[in-house]
Amino acid sequence: MNIEMQLKGILIAGVKELYGQEINKNQAQVQITRKDLTGDFTIVVFPLLKVSKKSPEDTANEIGAYIQQQEPAVANFNVVKGFLNLELAADYWLNLINDIVVQEKYGYKTADENSPLMMIEYSSPNTNKPLHLGHIRNNLLGYSLSRIAAANGNKVVKTNIVNDRGIHICKSMLAWKKWGEGVTPESSGKKGDHLVGDFYVKFDQEYKSEIDTIIKEKISEYPAIKDVDDFKKTFAALKSKKKTKEGLNDAENEQFKACEELSKYAENNAPLILETREMLRKWEAKDPEVYALWEMMNQWVYAGFDVSYKKLGVDFDKIYYESDTYTVGRDMVLGGLEKNLFYKREDGSVWANLEDKGLDEKLLLRKDGTSVYMTQDIGTAKLRFDDYSIDKMVYVVGNEQDYHFQVLALLLDKLGFKWGKDLVHFSYGMVELPHGKMKSREGTVVDADDLVDEMVNTARVMSKELGKLDGYSDEEAEAVFRMIALGALKYFILKVDPRKNMTFNPEESIDFNGNTGPFIQYTHARIQSIFRKAAEKGIEVADKAPTDVEIGEKENNLIRMIANFPNVVEEAGRVYSPAVIANFAYDLAKEYNQFYHDCPILFEEDENKRMMRLVLCKSVGKTIKNAMWLLGIDVPEKM
RNA sequence: GGUCUCGUAGCUCAGUUGGAUAGAGCAACAGCCUUCUAAGCUGUGGGUCGCAGGUUCGAAUCCUGCCGGGAUCACCA
């Protein structure tokens, strides 16, 4: 049990003894004392005044005296403005640090056979385009969450559901067939996912121009509109006006409907889309030629993704493919239909009615019996449940799908999955550019591979200028450059609250100084350097600090922060937030650098003090390393 | 329009179940390497916590209303 809980217990007992009343846990507030004040833990006495019926000062003094008497670790206390600040004895902290320094996995809980199994789904790419910055955020969050979950004593299965089928996949297939001239990743020297992505873009361009052609042909039927440009402008203007408070008047509304009709007609009758649909039908019928093409192009993409995943340093325990799960989902829905959980409309489509839950009706199977997105997620859930005894399911998916997961939770619950109702949609915010969302059509997408490569280059240039990797081989140095580059990128993404949208400015490169990953990595390298120097000088570094030594303010701050690490890990797990860990790591590194600047370590002449500081350095290094591991960030020995 | 979400320094972000004088970094300026790694440390300037009410010993934090941004409400995934 940690000291905070102990103090809380004593506080509750003390109030009972002094004032004869039970208080609840919310009234017993023990928090870490602000840095600028004397003390280690603070008890807020305001909530206790109703019970004590005394002034804040008197209450604080009485409780302070009681706690000091009950808990030998409390050496002293002071009262400021009704806040009771407790000061713990130096040897309490020194014993604590001696305890911490020998724990390799300090801050982590380990899972045993009875631990809950948490499955975490993340990444979940489409196989028609390469990964971009948005995917990076998803991957880094998912990977970090899996480590945080493991450190909180869960058994963890990392999983990925690959979106490998559907009309969008057929688009790039068709484009390759039409215009690819047999090009392959090998023949073009292009990464498979990028090559396929190019054909998806090509399809889009051609499709757009076909739509324009159709609109042009049909435009004579709409006398009010001159040409295609005019049509587009009018339509866009009406659309945005519709969104305003003013809305559309009757005439405009009619015009809007006409535009919409024409636009839909063109989209649905362009030859390319008709061909694509035909291709999807053939795929579902397992037409050998289409199926072979699909398999070939998907393999290209997977090879490309593997490279990107490796570059980012993420991996999975189990990968599912929607081409395997979508038929399972269909069966599940039909099963639910038999049990009257769902209903069928006259046209043959299957729906769930969620109006009693405050939501609307949701389509589960089209009238031709084919699956939609929701159906596939149900199927995937079934397969996962068959494969693992899942206690908790976490989906790392963007916040644009909040509604989808609200519905999915209800549907899975209806279908009898025990974790359905409590599934966690880890809903993270979008990565935006200074001018808004990334748009592939406008070429503003930040490619994942390019970004990582750029970062590695920057790290290499910077590192070489500083020249601190003497004695490293090219390979070793290259590994450090990569470590720093990824540290910068990962920390940049993970330090912000995952639920919030974040901004990335491609004009400004990601920093390596200040509140950054490299700053924290640097702090670790600095600490390791001390131990190398100690070895050179023949200074012994024990695993135990003497307990009769005085500790200064900076040292005390550091010990308190380290002592709090397990609480931070627990909180990060509870609220699903790597940012909590990132901010902790930064604060600790910052505090350490101040200490490093102010206090001699190897040069300290008092042997006891020197030993204590060395043990402290070791603990800080370990804690930084363990915190960064939870973010998926490695720390170097030198940089 | 319904639902959800966000709004903190010029910019990017912290700010625990409501707690003490709202903090970092970047950018700007001024300092610190003949002692352990200067990717560091110190200092200066920079705030109506979107606005207005309410709840109470106490509100950036909770409630209500408004303003502003974003998402979503598809037989797309």
C-alpha cells in the first residue's frame, strides 16, 4: 500500500476519533504538496469543517498532530491557509528509493493467469492507400495503450482488422487493369502500398471526369444552369447556404434537389463505377481472374504496410481480414433475425431498431443480402470471441465514428457478447493541418513513410553536428538516429490528450529541443554517461543509499516524482491516455536537469551524499526508461 | 435541425475526483560550458482560461444559456 492511501486511512480514523464522525473517501483529500511550499503531502481540511465545527486552522492543527503521532514517517507538519502540509522524514524517502532502485520493472504490474484479457484493435487500414499521419496517430496510440494495459496487469492481445474488400478496393484494381500496363512494385521500384494508392487516385480522377461528362450531357434539361462549372458553383453555394441558419427558400430548395438528383445520377451511372460494381460482384462470386488480381494487389499493399509498421516500431499479435469476417457477420445478423432481435423490410433489407435507446434504425444487410460496415464489425467480433476469451475489447478508432460504436455496442449486447455493452471505443481526435483537414484530393496528405524518413534525416544531421557518438560504428549510430527521430515523432503525437484534435504544421519541422522526446532521451543518455564516468574513475556505485544523509529540495522533488510513477501508470490505464505518461516523463526529465545543473554528483566530496545522488540518478534513469517504454519510445545510452 | 465534441499566452499544448499565486515548450530578448553530455540550465516580457449567469468556503474544472470551430446523423468504409 502506498503512503497516500495510508495517510488517507489515518485521516479518516483521526476524524472519527477527534470529532466522532465517519467521513467518506471524497472528503478525505490527500494530494501532493505544491512545489513552492514546504511539505510532501497536503490534506485539504475544508471538507472536514462541517464535522469538526472549528476553524480551518484549528482543524488542520488537530489533525496534523494526530497524524504525526500515528504515522512515524510524518516528521513534521505546517498549516497554510487551511491546508495541512505534512513533511515526511528523510529516511522514509531514502528507504523508498532504495526499494525502487532494485526493481527492474518499477511501476509495472505483471499479469498472471487470472488477469483479465484485454484485446486492443488498432491501425485497421484500407488496402487502397498508403498510411498517412492520421494512421500514425492511430498506430502509436494503439501500441502505447497496449503497453500501458500490460503494465497495469492485463493480458493483452494486439489486433488489426484489415479492410481488404469492398467497392473501394475494386476501384484501384480496376484502374490498374485499365491503365497499369502490368506495372508491379518490382518493375516500378515503388512501395506496393504507394503503387496501389496511385491507382486509387488515378481512378478518382478519371471517375470525376466521367461524372463531368455526364453532367454536361444532361445539363440541357436544366435551363437555369449554363455549364458544368456553373453547376458546381451553384450546387456548392446551395449546399453551404443550406447549412446556415437562414436555410433555403422554396425555389432554392427545388433547385438544390435538382442538383442533387443530377449529381447522384452522374455518380451512379458513370461507366467506371458500373464496371467497379461489376467487379465487386465478380469478386463476391470468387471469379478466378478478379480474385487473383485482388490477391496480387493486396499482397503488394501488405508488403508495403509491413515496411511502414516496422519503421514505426509497431506490431500485432493477431490480424483479421474483412474478407474473412464479412460472411460471418451476415450469418450473425440472420441468426439475430430468427430470434426477432432484428426485422426485415418488404424489400428484403434487414434492420435493427434502436429507437428505445434513443438512436434510430440501422441497416444491417442490404436488400441484395450483402454486408455493410456494421455487419462486418459484428462478424469480426464473433471470430475474435471464438479465438480468445475476451474480457475487455478496446477499439482504437477516430472520433468521427463515435456514432458507429455507440450502435455497435448495443448490437453486440443484443447478440449476447458479454463485453459488448462495455466495449471501449478509444475515440481519438483528428490530426489537422493549419488550414484544416488533410485531403488526398488536394495533395495535403502527410505520408507516413516520408515523414519518418525526414525525421531520421534531421536527427542524423543534428547528431553529426553535435558529434557525441564517437566510438560508435555507422550501424550503431544509425540506430541512434532512428531512435531519436522516432522519439521526437512519437512524443509529439502522444503528449497531447488523445481525445482532442491536434494540429500539425508541415512547414515547421517537429522540434528536438524543449518539451520533446529527444529532450527526455537526452536526459537518459546523460544519466548513463555518469555511470560510464564513474566506472572510468573507479567510483563504486552501490544499489543502496545511506539513510542518514540529508536530502535537498531538488532531490526531494525527484524522489517524490519517482514515487508517484506507479500512480501515473495506473491513471494512464484507467483513463486510456498515453499523454499522462508523456507529461510525467517530461516533468521528471525537466526536474532532473535542474538537479543535474545545481548539484554535483561524481564531484560531490561527501561520500554518503555522493552515493545517495548516484542511487537517485539510477532510479531516475530507470523510471524515465520505463515511462518511455510505455510510449513505445526507446532511450539511448549516448546521444 | 438532432446528437456529440472542443474553445487556456502570438503558436503548439499541460492543468488529476472542484483546492492555495493558471503552468511548460516554441518564437523574442538577456545571461551560463578551463568540473559529471549546452539536444542542457537561469532570467525578462507575454492571460478577461470564448461570453454571461448559477452552484459554494473555493470554479479553467460542475450546471444553464449564448457565441465560435469541428464531427456525425448514408443500402460508403
